[in-house]
Amino acid sequence: MCGRYILVQKPELLEKRFNATFLDKEAYAPSYNIAPGQMAAVITDKLPHKIQLFRFGLTPFWAEKQMTLINARTEGDHNKDNSPLYSGIKGIISKPAFRKPIRSQRCLVLADAFIEGTEKNGLDEPYVVYVQGIKPFAFAGIWDEWRNPKTDEIIHSFAIITTTANDLLLKIPHHRSPVILTQYQETKWLRERTSLSGVTQMLQTYPTEAMNAYPISKEIKALKNNALNFIQPIGERLQSETEVQIKKTIQLHGMGMYKDKKRDN
């Protein structure tokens, strides 16, 4: 599950990094504690060169009332025990709420890091999880458009796709992980002509060696606690960070192919 995440980059940096401009730059607000129900930055397949603000928590177009589906499982109804070794059917393609978006309504969810709690204690024992040496990055997301039958208001919303946990998430321990895309995959994810098999092939667990995490105060659980001091480490990182690991991360993301689009830290 990925229910809280961080995005505090300046809008100009986001525009440069993702080669897209904000539709409403004034409405964008950096946040150390993005939660379901809030507006957050996405880039959709329909407007791949625009950064928009959609509601975190997807409501399917056919819903009779507003919903808040914050995550979409890659496995769908399969792998109910969340085995990290699962390699079977990508059931997301047949789930009623997700089968249309995964085919034609995909988006990038912009982020610097995400916040995850332990399986036992949730956000009473939270960690900041990040990609080493690279921010911002993008989660694989899906979006939908829903019309409120009572007010006729149009609401655009999104969900973050999740998959099985890598070894880092298992150390927390947590049983799920958001799908994080490489820079090369971002373009392919938004491309309308990408085949369904090409889409599902990207729904993979991110490499453990490219990530890290550290514990933070449980005060982050309260939505009002939205400042830098609430995501400061209160303990050791789960993995040691070395120059070799950072170089490996850069190679993984194909940074040599995008020298004119380096990610700022």
C-alpha cells in the first residue's frame, strides 16, 4: 500500500525534468505529507506535456458515489498472500475499476519519496522510502473522470499502481511497493500505442539496491504535520549507501542517454 508520499520540488524544476508545463502553477503546493483526498501533480497520457492536479484516490467513471481507491494492485485478485515471489497473472487488466484506465488512462504520479508503515503498526512506525540519488521520479498511475450526479461536478482522480515488495520493503517490513518507473519507461507508459503486454511488462518491483529507507517520527501520521522536520531520520538507514550503488542507479535509469535532462537532487 502506498497512501502517503512526498513532493516538494519547485514547479520550474518539475517542468524541466518532465518536459511539461503546469496547467495551473499557482494551485501547486509542495507537500511533505500527500494523503488520499488531496490534489497532487500528475502527467496523463492525454496531455503528456502538461502537469495537472488530480485528486489522490480514484473514482471510476461508472461509480454511483465518490470513491477513494488509492492503490491498484498489479496482481488484481491474485496473490492474496502478497508473496514477493509471485510472477503470475497481471489481474489489474480485468478488475472493473482498473481495466479501462490501464489500457487508455495512464499517468505519471510525480514524487520525491514515499512514506510507508510497518505491517504491524502502520504509520505508528513510519519510514521514508526513496530512490538513491534520484528525485523527483514517477510512480505508475492510472486516472479516471467522474461526474457527481448530484452536483454535476467533474472530478479527475488517480490511483498509484502497486506490486510485490522488494527486499528493502520487506526489511521495514511491508508487503507491498508502488511501481516506480525509470525515465525511459515514463515515455512508454504515456504513449497511447504501447500495447497492453508492453504496459504490464513495466509493472515490476523496483531493484532493492537502487533504493533506501529510514525511520521517521510517527507524528507524520497527522496530516497537519507537513514540514521538513517531520521526515527527518530518527534512526539508521536500512541499507548502507556507497558510491558503487549510486553509480549503479544512474546506469539503471539510462542517465547516459539523457545527459541534457539530468535529475536535480
